[in-house]
Amino acid sequence: MNIFSRYIAYLKDNPNGYWFKRKLYGWGWTPAKWQGWVVVLVFIIFVLYSGISLSSRPEPVDGELAWFFAKIILAVVLMISISYKTGERPRFQWGFRDENKKD
């Protein structure tokens, strides 16, 4: 079984219906259901829109820059909290779990 089919099987093995599953390499989450993908897409669109609206100004003033960074930080915190509440418990892992080992 190649790595891609193992990865798809890992994402589909979701009896609890998590929106986000634990990443295979490193710490964090990856979208596993369509709801997770929608959350990621909304996050990306919001960040891009915020950046484009800031870059449309000839020279942003300090207040506009502060507001931009506040929005981005809030969006990241919201993204992490949604992933935490609707995803698996995060932990560092490196590759597929060994079937003989327990969590």
C-alpha cells in the first residue's frame, strides 16, 4: 500500500466524526471532513482579504497596521480553538502509528 492510500485511509478512519485529524508529521491538525476544509478556506480568504485591503492603501498608518495584526492574531486564535474543539487531541507524532503500540 503506497503512502497516499495509507494517508487517505488514515483520514477516513474517523469514527468520532472529527473535523480535523492529528497531523502525521509534527504537531497540529489537518482537515478530515468537509467542515474542516470550509473552516480552513474561510480562514485563508479572511487573511488574504485583510492583506489586500491593507495593501490597497498608499501608506498605511500605525493604527491601520495595528488593526491588521490584531485581526490576523484573532483569526489564528479562532482557527486554533476551532481545530482544538472539533479535532483529535493534538500530540507530536512522526509518521503512521505502529499498530502494535497504544496511544
